[in-house]
Amino acid sequence: MVEMFNKNKKPYLKFINLYPNQLNSQELAPTPYKKNLPYWWNDMPSINNNVQTIKECPSFPDLFSHGYVIPMWTDIILQYDEKKEQIKTSKRTNDVFPFWEGHSVDQFPITRDLKIGDRDIEGISKITCPWSIITPKGYSTMIMPLFYNFTQDWTVLPGIIDTDIFHQINCPMLLHAKKQAITFKKGIPLFAVFPFKRTKYNYSIIEDNQAIYDYLKEKDEILENLRPDGKPYRKMQRERGY
């Protein structure tokens, strides 16, 4: 068996193109999340009315610096089938790709009573992705919606797959349009995948521990001492050394 992962190098994942004759890897390959930022992020200033915007909050760019975005690989339209009372694929431009499976609400019955914001849940679909993912032993892949793209017509459901033993990526999504067709254009960012190392944690609730409170106070003081020079959190990250 060919050694797929060099133990002397940092962990990495492999995206396997299952349809190399139809799917152009140069055009439609998964790419780092940071190369697929939502349009409003690029347009947003760092300072607005003399206050820092969320663009200066490290949690956002740190999210974007992790994970990979899977783009839509073909044009497809989903349309509600009145007779079967479910959403079906009504148009495909390339039948070699795996089908999208329509699911009845009976498979996720609680959706009858739920909304995503003010949007009803009109149907469920499962996408079989033309990419497979292989990760090193002990690593899994989290499937996540592109929350900050603020898509109105569908919501990708988060999930985890142990991609060191199972490599097919199925992406269930909730659909919010019933009478109106939902169009997915080739190349649009569809969902994100985040590889991570599996581990188990213990946890505890701490309510009265002076040593812990002293530790947190010390961290706050370090943060305040770094603040006058700007971006103290980033400086703490650099000083951490990893």
C-alpha cells in the first residue's frame, strides 16, 4: 500500500476528484476559506464613524483562515413537486455528477414546526459531493454552512465525518423556497469543511478557585499592557509561539 501521509510533515488532507474528466480542478477545486470571503467583508472598512468594526475582531479572520470552501460543481435548479409534495431536481446540466436526493419532511419531522429566522423549512435535500476527503488517522472533517454568506434560500446542516475511515461527503441542507425554484450556479461557494484532530475532553465547573482567578487577572493585565501598541490579542498569539 502506498504511504499517503508523511509522518514527518504536518497533517494535511487530500481532496480526491472523483470525476476528473468532467470536473475541472483548476476552476472548481476546494480552496482555503480565506480566498472565499463574503463580499461584504471585503467592502467593510476597519473603522466606521471613529469606531472599530467587526473586521478588527480576531474571531472573524481566524475563522476565515481555517477550513476550505467547496464550490458548486454544476448549474442546478430545485423545484417543488406539487404531486409528490417534495422538492426535486428539475434541471441538470451534467448527469455524470451524483444526484441530489430529495427527502420528505418525515425524515426530519421536527422541521414542520421550525423556522430559520423568518424562513419556513419547505424541504430537505442531500447533496452527494463529487469530492472525497481523506485525512490522516485520528482526524475528522466538520461540514459547516457558510454562515456569513447569509444565504436566504437554503441552510446547510452542520455535521462531522470521520474522514480517516469514510471519505464520501454528503451535505444535507434545508430548503426554504416552496413555490419558487432555487437556482445553484456553478462556482458559487456552497459549504465549508474544517479538518480537526479527534480527542476527548474532561470538563469541570469552577466557581471558587483563587488560583484560577489570579491566573485570569494576570492575563487581563498582560492584555492591558499590550493594548496601547494596538492589537494586544494578536501580540499574545505571536508570543505564544505556535
